Amino acid sequence: MRTVIFDLDGTLADTSADLIAAANHCFRGLGAGDLLDPVADALTAFHGGRAMLRLGFQRLGAVDEAEVDRHYPVLLAAYEQEIDRYTRLYPGTVLAIEALQEAGFRTGICTNKPERLADILLTRLGVRGLFASLVGADTLPVRKPDPAPYRLSVERAGGQVARSILIGDTNTDRQTGIAAGVPVALVTFGPEGDGVARFAPEALIGHFDELPALASRLLPEAV
């Protein structure tokens, strides 16, 4: 069974504005106002909550990891409250996944977002049922780029790692693919644009319309 595994943030959906809003909630609580910009700092948002907190504290003058750890649960709580206020699926997402499934592919998700939050978001967006598996940052003791979460996402989708590919948007996804020994396609419609080409993935995706043909090329049907 051929399997396509997706990253979530920055790959299936643009979640940056809601993530930035959650971080700014923390900084407003400190009386510092909105330290992060939803457009200029979108790339940092896709590197996770702690990365956003570190950037904000850096702009305040110093990064204290204890303060980052203290505010991280506050950020997660704020994010859950407004998890889909601005978040939108990238164009063509649903049609591409449906086309993959019609062609016989299994589909799943491997994300570094906490599993519970990922499940809530996908449900709110109306697409949770499109994915046979969902492995998050806290599903296992390790997260991407360790290959274990990826392997689990493939297995839970009913596939075999040797007949799978990963669709992502960052070097973390690229390194996950290398560790798991599978091809990786990186999307170019995220905040880095064509810059992801420097990670030398097996393929680039400029629009999800390209995905079904690309998946069939990277994972041809067994003869």
C-alpha cells in the first residue's frame, strides 16, 4: 500500500497568524504588547511555540529559557482557544488528498504540533476524516526529525515505510525523510517560498494540484 504522509503547519494549512496571536497573548500579559508580526515572523511560527517565545524575549533584550518554559503552557492554552480564527487550508489541499485516495494511496499526518491540538484543528477545518493516522509531537517520547514518529504514522495509516513519501515545508521534514530513508517533497507556497530548494528534497510542490502526479512518480505502482 502506497502512503503519503503530510506535515501540518506550513504544509497543509497556514497556521502562522493564529500561532503568532497566541505568542502575542503571552507578551501582552507581560505588558510588552504585540512583539511578533503575523507576516514578518510567519517562518518563526512554523518552528513552534518556544521559537516564537524566544524571538519575543530576544526583542525584549534577553532570552531566559526558564521564562520560555513558564509561558509555553500559557501560549498553548491561548492557541487552543483561537486555533482556527485565521488558519486556512492551502488551495487545492482537499482535492489533492481525495485524488490520492482515489488512486489507492493511504494518507496520514506526522506533525510537531501536540497531537491533541492537531486533532482539534483538523476537526475544526473539517478534514480529520481524510487522514488514517495522526502522530504529533507528544505521541512518542521523540519528535521529527527522529524517524520514529514518521514510521508510526505510516504504520497507523496501514502502509509500509518503504512505500511511502513525506510532504513537508522545512528542513526538519527533509531530515526526517533522510533518517527514515524515504523521498521528501517540500512545498514552496509557505513562508520560505522557493528557498526550501536548498534542502535538496526529491521534489518541490508549487501547488497541491501537482501532488497526485508527483506521488505516482515518486511511488510508482508495483508491477
